[in-house]
Amino acid sequence: MTVLSKTKSKTKLWIFICSTPVILFFLLGVAAVMLISREHDIGNDEIGGGDGEFETVGIAPEVERFRFAFERYARQEGVYDQVNVIMALTMQESGGRSLDIMQSSESIGLPPNTITDPEYSIEVGIKHFKKVFKEAGGDVRLALQSYNFGSGFIGYVKEHGGKYTKKLALDFSRLQAIKMGWRSYGDPNYVDHVMRYLKGSNKDVKPVDGAIDGYENIMKEALKYEGQPYVWGGSNPKSGFDCSGLVQWSYAKAGITLPRTAQEQHGATKKISEKQAVPGDLVFFGGTYEGKAITHVGIYVGEGRMFNSNDSGIQYSDLKSGYWRSHLVSFGRIKF
């Protein structure tokens, strides 16, 4: 009996020792599958690859340390390519100096700063950003201002041209203040404040067949200022740019001399049809404000788009429909 008992004990011990690596391997495999599955689930609704239109600049360490959480919930909500915009928004909201880091308590009907968990604030804030971003039709500036004003601003913009402008933000703020009996309403300069923490992604400009000579150099220079605000009368990086100032400065970097104003640049070009236009040609508009016949100019980049400085900032704009289409006057080719 004693011998049998010892033999059985040794056998059990040997089986346990031999099976332990197998059990551990099995458990690690299960954990890995669960982790992969979880990451897959988070990314199911992802749109874009996170390489968005803007890069961050000047983000405080108090915000930057939560980048993983921003990326996680942005991916989960399908706005991963807006992570940098969301983090810039957070800089304006709190700079990382509040537990309710995105100041998102009010978006779910709670008093300000009710949320005391930064990660939960990010989760709620990104859900709210996704909502206004979708309602704004993907217009980053309209979504940003609506994060501050509320989605009612989106309806107001749609009733007044359908395009975010600083003037509409100022008008809406004033009207809401009167309506509510308050001294002020929101921050009509919110977009400019957020844009301080963003810059254009400055991706390399790919060669384009048929473009004018110097197009790559023109766009490499112009893209340095993407995301910066429009500045009336601005003609250089130090002062900022208005529409013709950006054109004059960018073309000069390619060795092309142009006059200063949109009206003068219009006169310095040969008029061509839209079908003839190639990247690097100019596109002119009228009636965007009272004054001369030609009131705005942009750089044509092909596929029905232009790059320009307008009230919404320095950005790409669509020419196929909407506001710019309704004000389009002509295309022009520079006389070399």
C-alpha cells in the first residue's frame, strides 16, 4: 500500500509538472486572442488611418499623456483621423488642468465639471465631437465651433449659406446672448483658439501631369500655412495671409511674380475655361464682399478643388457646388 501510494503520488506530480507549460501556453493563447479580438472590435468603425489633415503643435504634457485614450475612443467612434483636432480642442477646453479634461459634462446634461475621470471625459467628449462632426458634414471648423456653441449653430449656418465663417459665429453669439438675456454667449473665436494648436500636415506634393511649371514648389510653400486663420491684408508668414497675399507669396517661392490684389492678379492672367484649367492656374470669384468685381482668388489644384485663404482659414475648398461655385467668375493662367 505504501509503495503504491508513493508511486501514484509521483505519477500525479509528474503529470502536473509536464502539463503546466501546456496550460500556461493555452492561457496565454486565449489572452492573445481576446486582446486581438478587442482591438478588432474597437477598430470596426474606423474611418481614415489617423493620418489626418492636421498635425498638433504645442500640446501640453498634461494632454499628451492621454494620447492613447484619445486614439482608443476616436477609433471606437470612427473619427480616428480627427485625433489631432480633438486633442487641440482639449487644449482650448482645459489644457489638461481639469479632471473633466474635455469639459464634456454638459454634453450629457450634467453641470460643468461633474465628470471627475479624465478618461471618461475623453470618451464622452469624443462621442459629442463625433455627433457635431457628422452633423457638420465633416467641416472641421463648423464642428469645432458647434462643440462650443452647441449643434444649434449648425442649423443656423445651413440657413445662412451652409458654410462656416467667422462672421456667422459672431452673429450667432450675439443673437443667442440677446435671446438668453446674457452678456455673451459662447466663444465666437473658438475656432481660431483651437487652430493655435494645429498646423497643416505638409505632406509632400506629388508631381501632377499637366500642371504649370513650378506647381510643386508653389504648393509646398502654401501648405506650410494650412490651418492658419485668414488675416485681412496679410501678405507674409509673420502677418498671416489673406487670399491674394497667400497666392502672391507662394508663387514668388517658385520664381513667379504676381501683383498684390485679387483684382490685379485677375488682370495679370489669361482667361481660360474650366475644362482647360490645370493645377497651378488661378481661380477667381466675385461678390464675396462688397467692393471690386473680383473679390477672391485661389490656387486651382485639380479635381474641382482649390487651395485658398478664406474666412474659415487657409484650406482646400470645393468648387463643384455650394458657396464657391455660386461666386465663381473665371479661371486664369499666368502669363509667363
